[in-house]
Amino acid sequence: MGSAGSGKTTVEQEIVDALRNLGFAVKWNVKPDYKSEGEARRNGMDRLNCIDAVCEKTTVVVKGVQVKKDINDSLNYRVQSYNK
């Protein structure tokens, strides 16, 4: 979560690529901000410069989420109080 321009997509792309390089099957859900993963990647073509630009102002919080059935239901439950 974060405001526009805080580096969410840039960090997501790094995580997705790292996990895929480790052999994980990763689905990157970029909607509603982008139509597809390709569009999100095109937006972040200058990824290293983006990382440099946001690393000074962005705090990355890692939170493990335990799920029982549907991960989307679990995530939506945890962030519903942040939706305006």
C-alpha cells in the first residue's frame, strides 16, 4: 500500500522478478492501476532510476499473512480499513 508515486510498482516488479528467478510461479496482479503486467513494466522501464528516486522516501513494510482459503478475501479483510 502507498500513495501514487511512492514506488509500489517498482518494488512489486523487483519482488516478482526475484521470485520467478527462484522458480516460483508468480501472478502479478497490477489492476486497477494497469491493464496488464506488460503495461506496468513499460511504465517502469527505467527501473533502477525509479528505485533510486523512491528509496529515500519510501519505507517497505513486509507483513506475512496467514490464509485459510482464498488469499484475496484475506487480503481484502486486512486492508478494508485503509480503503477510502
